[in-house]
Amino acid sequence: MPHAKTLVQQVALNQEEVRAVVTASKTRKKHQQELIHSALMAEET
């Protein structure tokens, strides 16, 4: 049975890593959108 427990822990760790990567990529994408938006605003003025 200990093997099954470590497997569950491994899956939980993997899910946390995936969530961290997804969060990071979302943040990066939003940051890029803000940079593009501010660049467009700067061109208009």
C-alpha cells in the first residue's frame, strides 16, 4: 500500500506544478497585453 500513497502524492505534486506553470503563463500573457496596450496609447498621444 505505501506505493499507492506515494503515487497519489506524486500526482498531487504534478498538479501543483502544472497549476503554477499555467498561472505563470497567464500572468505573462496579461503583462504582454498591457505592454502592447500602453505602447498603442503612447503612439496615439
